[in-house]
Amino acid sequence: MKTLYYIIILIIVVGCSSDRLDLYPITQPTNDTFYTSEEELEQSLNEVYRQLGIVYDATGLPDIYGEAYSDNTYIKAATGANNFFEQINEYSILTDNGLIENAWENAYKAIFICNNIIERINNTPLEINETKKNIMISQALAVRALVYFNIVRVWGKVPYVEETITPEESYAVVQTEPNEIYKNIIQDLNTSKPYLPEAYDANNVGRITKYGVSAILAKIYLTLGNNPAAKSELEFIINSNRYSLDANEDGTINIEDYMYLFLPETKNCKASILEIQYSSGINANNASHQTTYSPFEFDFHLPGQALTFRGEGFNTPTEDLVAEFEENDPRIEISVAKGYINLGSGNFVNYPYTLKFYDPNFNNPGQNFEIIRYADILLMYAEITNDPTYLNMVRERVGLPLYGTPDYPTSKYPDLKLAIEHERRIELCFEFHRFFDLVRTNRAMSVMSDKGYAINQDKLIFPIPQNEIDINPNLEQNNGYK
């Protein structure tokens, strides 16, 4: 929760002499010395997006719940320093799990920074154009809502704070019921949407637009079962004609457009609604997905590379996921690499991993991460309308038999809902959607238990980190965790 930021400060100052508590290094910008110009306010807004990038980086909250907690991934081999990731994979989570605690801290740090910049812009004595001011605040509101959307889905009843508070006040924070949190974030998104532009200039590309807000709202409404509201938001996006499955804009929609999405140099294309902005190079805002998900082997190397680097071995594709790809589905080529060649022995090493985050600059990768793609929008719309047309648009793009035709695998997916579930799993694998989808459709218990996972109702949400409860005894642990 937001208390984390202040708790860190409190720990620091306790170790200092009392006569220096109110001093800041004159070269270090702080809340008291920053925000003195419009440029500095804009720089602080950039930090909001950087924090969102941390939340959506590897082992962030959407990853460990949406992907690692699902039937898409497992641990083949990883560092033995701890078993935090294995706990998540195996539904045996302890309340002191370090990955979950770190995800909580990063999510609430992002919330704190959003709250801080909203207050700073609202209360600035600077004369800023009102339109620009509203756009800046609306971006922070939308990012805060997106982070809270992840938080409430993962932990349920959690602290909801929308203003900056003191360390002392933080100890009195209690949890808010999920329905109240959803009400608040929907209100924030609806407040921000009218002020946000349809697109940005080249210097600001990647910031959240009104269509990005609609995409988040659609997911929220779908999660809450409000299909008419979700349908309206999805139609707003579809009818805008700003987005298309023609990612490379060559006038033809085919498998090349799917591959284009995951090239290291392609960013913010027409097939993407909202994505995290990473950059390659030293001292840049790098992404860690590729390293985290690459094989935990000393001799591993990426395709076409002679240099080896050892990944961390997380999110290895399961055999079950690989088996779900239909015969001749070309998406498997980039979704799952079957292994690699040991350059010393020339032998093939059977160690699957995903190529969706491929970047030859593996030491400082900068491939963007798509939070919501246009294919996701179409599949949600198919789900709401029960119209296979939108499902078939996604399948036709990769040359697969259309739903409703004789060659479609109806024996495996006998109705439209199962067909959409299957398509979402394949199309969006490793993009943090799978377990969120299963929970949203009330399919998590049946799907996961049928595959041998030790799941129960309590395990549909994560435990509140024990460290947070130790700090703030007002917090209550989720059912099923001690």
C-alpha cells in the first residue's frame, strides 16, 4: 500500500541524527525543491509511466498472477536461491513469498507516485494551460486506475488510497471492499477519458489515450459482468477505425502482422491499443522479460547469436500449452521455441521458451510490452456479442480454419465460449491474460483442478504479504492463508 514509500523513509531517518532530519542535499531534487516549473511537472508525469513499466515488467503483479499462476507456464530449472516462483506455480504460496511482496510494493509505489503528481498538478501555483493541466492529471488518474484494477483482482479487499498521507496516517489505513474500489476506478477512468486525446504527437507517443481508457474500462466491465457497458467501450474503439490487425500497415492482414508485433524495433503500431515503453541501450529503461523467461542454462543463446547468456528460467511453456496449438498454427513459431543448439557440442537442447520478447540486444533489451492489443479487443467483443465474426478475424489473420466451418476443431471446442477461451489462450499467451481470463469466466477452478493443480476457492486470490500485516495490524489476511 502507499504506506510502503513512507515506511522506507521512516527506516532511513531513524538511523540518522535528529539534527539532520529536515535537511536535503541541495543537489538532490525532492518534493520541496522540485515541481517548480511546467517542465518539471511533465518530467514527474514521465515517472508515472516508468512505474507502470515496473509493474508490467517480468515478475511484476500481472505476470506472476496472469501467467505464472496459470496452466501456461512452469519452472523447468531455476536458481535455487528461493522457491518463491515454485510456490506460485504449485499453488502452495506462503505469506512471506518474496515475489508477491515485491509485486505489492511496486504496485503501491506506482499508486503513491500517481497520487503525488495528481496533487502537485492540482495545487501548483504555476500558470498552466487548463487543457494541458487536465490532460496531465487524466493520464495519472488512468494509470492509477489500471494499477488498482490489477491489485483488486489479485488480492481482493485491499487498501485504497487516493491522496498522499504521512507515515503516522499510513498505520491507520484499512482495506476497502472490492466493489468500492471498482466504483472508484471506473469513476477515475470516466473522469479522465473526455480530457485525453485520441492520439499524441511523435514526442509523446505511448501515453494513454481515450481509446486506452476505453480498453481498460471494457476489461473492468467484462470482469464485473456488465456486458452492455463493456460492449459500448469496445465499439468506441472498433468504430474509431484507428486500430487494425494490419500491424505493419502493408494493406494485407496475415501472419506477418502477428510476427511484426513482437519484433524488437516495432513500437506502438496500429494493432496495439496500450503498451509499455521500454528502450534498449545502457542506462535506458530496459525490459527484463527476455532474460527472466530464457532458459536457466549456461550454454543458452538466442537464435542467430553466438554469445551465450543465462536466463532465469521462469515462465517456461508447459506441454499443455504447446499441445493446445492447432496443427499448422504459425503463431507457435514465435510463441514457443522448442529449444536451442548447444554451440559446443552441436546437440539440440530440449528446453522450450518464448520468443515473444526476442531482442538481439539481450544485455540491454528495449522491446515494448503490449498491455492491450486490438486482437484482445476483437476477442472480447466476440465474447460479449456471441458473434464469431470477430473471433474469425483473429483466426483468418493467421490462416486457420474459421469457427463454424467444417475444418474447425469443433470436437475440442464445441461452443463459441470455449472457442474464444482457446483463441485467447493461444493468441495472448505470455502476455499476462490467461489466469485473469479463467477467473473472470469462472473457469479457473474447473480448468486448473482437471489438470491436477491443487487449487481451491481461497487460492483464486493471493495472500496479503505478511510483512505488510506486521507493519499495519489493521490489515486482515485473505481466507486460506496463515
